[in-house]
Amino acid sequence: SRVGYKTVGDRKVRVAKRSGILSASGSSSAHSGTAVDLDFAGTQAFTNTGTVLGNIIDGGVASVATITDSGTMTGNITLTGAGVETVIITDGTLTGNISTGSAVGDIVTHTGGTITGNITLGSGTDVFNQTGGTVTGTVIGGTGTDTLNLGGGQIIGATTLGTGGKKGRYPLHPRRRQAKPE
């Protein structure tokens, strides 16, 4: 695992890259089973190309967090922070749920690989982009004005925009089987 800083524009960004096995367990605290906690102020990035066994959380502080997975993750990704949070699943495997909180601008992007679990957008103005890969579970919009961009891949399960304002673009690929949002 490497932790360091890089400059993006005029900001210093805290970066962690993981290529081995990271495992966490426990049952006695609010953060039990947490492998990665991005609960720090500022801009952060976590990239996994190895194996993560445990939950990834970001909550509580005004941070900008980006989580990128092209490895294997078993655990939930929970984003409840006050800043803009982004999850990108490129060609990895996630077995667990992804949930966003009330922040404005949370983005979940799935370009390939497999997600086995539910994706729940919170009460903020959230976006789910899918251009490839497979989601086996439900995609649920929250109470905010959410956008679902379903341009490819496959969702095996229900897709619901939720009770907030609704936007959505649906697949243009007739060969790909995908459920339209309810």
C-alpha cells in the first residue's frame, strides 16, 4: 500500500493505492469491518488493484473522495460525507452494496466488471452511469434529483428512480438486455 500526495490543479490530493490484500474485521465499534476510512477533510483518492476484504466508508467531513476499483472488493462502500464523492468500478469485482448520502453531486460510474449488490443513491443530487459490466442487484434512486445514465452493460434486478426528481437515459443497444427504470 502506498499513501502520498499529488497536485491536481492548485490543490494537494491525498492518494492511497492498494495492490496486495487488505482485510478488516471486528464487531465492537461503529467502524467494525472497515478496511478503508476516508473520513478526513480535503481531497482524497483510493485506488484498488488488489483485494480488499472489508467496508470502505467516507462520511462526516467536507471531503472530496474518489474510490476506484479494478481489483476485487468484498464489503460495502458507504458515502455519507458532505463533499462530492465518486466511485468508479472499471473492470473489477465488487461483492457488496454501494450507498450515497445527502451530499450534492455523488457519482457512481460502472464501466466494466461485476457488482453483486445493490446501488442506492441517497437524498442528494446523485448520478449513476453505466457503460459496461454487470450489476446483479437493484439500482435505487433516492429522494434527491437523481440521474441514471444506462448506456451499456447489464442490470439483473430492478431499477427505480426513487421519489425525487427523475431523469434518465436508457440503453441504445438492442442486443444488450437491460431493465428500464420503473
